[in-house]
Amino acid sequence: MADGDAVDRDILRSFLLGLAEGMNAAAESVDVIHSTLVRVSRAYGREDTDVVVLPTVILVQTGGGKEGHVAVRSAINASFRFDQIAELYTLIATAERAGISPLDGIHRLNEIGAMKPRRGWFVRTLGHAILVTGLALLLTPTWQGALIAFGLGAFVGLAKLVRSPTLQLVFPVFAAFACALAVFLIAPYVEIGDPIRLLIAPLATFLPGGVLTTAVAELAVGQMLSGASRLVFGLVQLALLAFGILAAGTVVGVASSSYAALDASAPFPWWVALLGVLLFAIGNYLHFSAPRRTFGWVLLVLVVAYAGQAVGTALVGSTVSGFVGALAMTPVVLWIASLPHGAPSQLTFLPGFWLLVPGAAGLVGLTEAVGTAQGVEDFATALTAVMSIALGVLIGTALYRVVHHGAEELADFHIDVPAALTEEKEPPFWARLVPGTPRSLWGERRRRGREVRDDKRTRDDSERTSDEEAEDSTPSSQAGGP
């Protein structure tokens, strides 16, 4: 790869903007995006790059002072599938070692954005139905509820194939309304267990569990703008889903008690939970068109997350059990991402978030808070669960970095003064007495001696040149004899 000075700054800025936009589409946190862009910029020899990343706005500056240029991009509300996330992080790994030119990197980003799903519509619809069924086995206590969840998952998966920006804004409300209408109509005749928890399964991919957890994590590391905006966005998504459920309940005429969580009358055997985790992994693999090599890694993360959550439930209760699950899952995710043939962290993090179901708990609490008089406490408990999961992710990440990279000191507050305004400080007299120090007296004497000798040599050369020119200018008649 050519030196950084040979890289055109405009192309590099466009490449960095594209990488940031792609990582936003992969639901990456802004602090990780910032550090990634800085590493990529340094790999291309640009140490003077500054980056500002927000969920919807990206600013990249190359150069400093009067030579600095800033590029701004308003990030679109795109969402990458798992196959696109895998290709994006492969490109990032190549860019971090300057293994691709910025122009070719831009072309590769466009190819990733235009990628077609690896699997057809039927397989992706079936994958969503299997995903929902696996989650239903973890949330509902009856086989009848799991079968209904399979049908609703197929319906939602088929409807999600319609790619329309306008419909995507209202589709979560429509899906919540349609699924709730079906469940409330079936509940009096079929033993499905808790109707609200059954509704969580087909609406799982709409739940902002990852958004809420990322928001809390960003707030914890000081990213106030992005963290607060994601938190509000996630809560609005929960409110829209809860509105769809409550609207369906109003149409059917269900009692307020139907919104309250019910205890399982006949819990499944222990091995059903493992079957649910396996089906959940298979559904993610099929629906999101994940690369084949990533299935085993995703399954491993899901097993660790579920086992950690189960241990947390037994030790500290269900409210903060997600903390233990996230704490156990995070080092495994980061370890897998560091392997040569592993999987990107976002690709394994997202299924783990959905399995820990922070968004599901929030939806249950919000629905109960609006539909009943006893739900405010449940909603506060759900928010506590979200914060515990985010805290588990933060602590797990910190432990992994300490083990593999060592402890890092806190950055000092420092602002560089422009070079033109910088005054050179006079070293103390005692320091000038020591040879080899800046502005040493010994070095100054040698430097003055060299300057004197150079000046004398310059004057001698100048006098010699003048004499030669004078001789050349003598008339030829005077140069000859009489």
C-alpha cells in the first residue's frame, strides 16, 4: 500500500464516511465506530483525522488548520442482514491494515449495500417462523402456544419481505395489532398460557432490545447525545408496539386482567429450553441469511448467554439475571471476533440481546402499565433489567480488554496550539551546560563555528567567481603581445 501522503484526502473521507454509515446499519455503538475510523485513518498514514459520530450524522475531518477539510453525511435508517454485517467487518479488517485502496473500498461498500439475500423468500419466511417458535418455547408454557407462535411468525416473516420505507414506519404497529388480535381471539378456546408473553415471540425482531441496551451502554461511557437519542427511539418503538396490542384488546373487548403476566401452570421439562435455543439459532441463521461459518459461533454465544441468565436467576433473581448472562456472553463474543475465522461481534451480539429479551420485558411492563393499574412497578423492573444487561456488557468488555490489551491510563486533557503561534520555550541554564540537550551551549559553539566556516567559504567562492568573470571580460586586443 502506498504511503499515506499519496492517498487522496477526499476519497479517504468518503471511505471513512461509508464505513461509519455501514457500522450504523449494523447497529454498532458510536464509540466503537469512532475508534474503528481512527484506526483505519492511521493505517493510511493520516494522523490528523478527527471523527464525530452520531446515530444519524457523521462528520470526518482530515488535515488541520487551514488545510483541514470536513465531510458531513446524514446517515440513512438502513439495517444490514447478517451476511452484510459479515462482509462489512471483513472489509473493516482489511482496511485496518491498509490492505485495500480507499477507492476500491468505496466500491466494495456499494457492493455490500446492494447484496441480495443468500436465501429465497420461502426459506427466510420459514426461518422467521422457526426463530419465533424457539423463543416461544422459552417464554410460553404450552405446546399449543408454540404452534400458534409458529403460524404468527410465518405471517410476520412473510410480511417483512415487503421492502418499503413508508410501510416500515407503520408495520410494527400493524404487526402488533394483527398478532394481538389473533391471540386474544384464540385465548378463550386454546390453552396458550400468558397471552402477552406469547405475543413477544412473533414481535421479537421488532423489539428494540439491542437499541435500548446500546443506548444505556453509550450513556455509561459518556456518549450522551447518541445514548439519549437511542433510548428515546427505543422507548417510542416499545410504545408503538404496546399501542398495537392495546388497540387489538380494545377491539376484541378483553378485560384488563388479560394484560397482566400469568404464571406457568405446567412448565416444560428442562430440555425444552435447550431445544428452544437451538431453534432460535437456526431461525436467525435462515432468516437473516447468515454465513454458514457463523452458525456454530452464534449457537455457542446463545448457549452461554442462556446458561448465564439461568445461573443469575438462581442466584440473584430474574430482575438482574440478564447481568450475569451478558457478563458471561460478552467475553465469548469478543474472543470469537478476535479469531482469524471467527464472526463479527455484532453478528453474535444481536441474537444474544434478543435471547436475553430486555425489550420483551419492557414491552410486557409498558403494556401492563397502560392496560392495568399495577404495571408501573413492572415497567420499572423491565428498565432495571435493561440496565443490568448493559452493565454486564460493559464489565465483560472491560475484563476482556484488560486481559488481552492491559490496563490503559486515562487520557489527559490537552489542546494543541497551532504551530504558527507556538513559542519555543527557553531551557534552563543548567540544562544548556549539558552536551546533547536542546540548545546546548556546546552545540551552539559548534554550530557557530560551522556557520563562520561556511560564511568564509561562501565569501572565498564569491571572490573567486568575481575574479574569473573579470578575466573573461578583458578585451582580446589587450590580452595579445605588441
